[in-house]
Amino acid sequence: AQSVSQHNHHVILSEAASLELGCNYSYGGTVNLFWYVQYPGQHLQLLLKYFSGDPLVKGIKGFEAEFIKSKFSFNLRKPSVQWSDTAEYFCAVMSASSASKIIFGSGTRLSIRP
Amino acid sequence: GAVVSQHPSWVICKSGTSVKIECRSLDFQATTMFWYRQFPKQSLMLMATSNEGSKATYEQGVEKDKFLINHASLTLSTLTVTSAHPEDSSFYICSVEAGEAYEQYFGPGTRLTVT
């Protein structure tokens, strides 16, 4: 069965610090990968996604993620965080063979100190 | 992207009663909608896939007779929690599959508290 692991439950950073949130998945086949963000009091929004092609994917608000197939990883990065990046971040995976069904990781809460 | 609304945003009900939650796609005709459940400080768990005009597909471990899903039109799916119990208290979120392949747009969620 597919699963997604986010090892960082809560990350606290100061503004302008660099960010990397880990995401590992377990599935042997072809996958589609996503990062979603949930700002306080708001609904889930798509940050970025990977289907195929360049493993370095750029998303909105300066975020990017790199798909490393050999490591089953899809880590999220941002070179310089802002206070407005405070939110819950979810990594998610969908197998290409079971289209549409998304499995979410447990989420990482990011708190940015102004 | 698609705009998704849910109603109500929060509801409190007594144990044993039934509660209906609506999910509407405001600007997109959705043949497929999804229902998720989110426990406090936990991730979203897919409950079922709602298909317009046909029966919903439930995930393993989700009781279809307890969580009734009706997707009667291309813009509306409903989730009815029947004979609710306190353990059904949770945050229920729906999503719509729209736009580029496999992209999902999420509603704001409905917080259900069963007393």
C-alpha cells in the first residue's frame, strides 16, 4: 500500500532562513507527487506538483521541490522564508495506475518568527 | 482553478441524529468529487470518491451505510453522517477534480461535533 512520510511535525524558523521539508513515499510504481499548503483558517491549496519531466519543480510563492526517484523523496524547499509562509504543509502522492486517489502525509506545521 | 464551497462550515448535533454536509463546485462541472476526513493535528484521510450519477466508491474501513454520499448533479455532492456518534466528530473536507489532469481543488471544510 502507498504511504507518505513527513518526518518533521513542527518546524520553527526565523524570517529569511532557508527551508527544507522532507517527504518520502513508499510505492514501487510510477507516481505523481504534490505539495499542498493550508494557511491558518483557509482551505488546502496546491503549491506544486510533479508528473514527469524535470525533477526540479517550481511552484507558487517561491517554493520548489525536487523529485529523487532513487530516494523515493520529494522534499520541499524555499531559499528565504517569510512570516506569511506560516502554515501547514502536506506532501501527497498519487499512483499513476490509480488515477485521482491522493494519499496525504501527516503534515508539517511551519512557524515563522518575525 | 475551481471554487469549492461547503455548507455548513460547522455543525453541532446530538448523538444518534443525522447530519448532511453539502459540497458545491461553484464554477466547474465536476463528475468526480472526493470526501476526506481530518482528525486534529493529523492528515487528510480519503473516505470516498463521489461520482456523478453513480454510486460512490468507499475506501477500505469506511462504512458506506453510515456515511451516505449522493452526487446528484455536476455541481453538488452531499455527505450524510447517519446516527452520528461522538467518535464521528471531525473535520470533513471535500475536493473537486478539475482543470489539468488529477488536479484537485478543496473546499473550506465542515467541522462536525457530536455531543
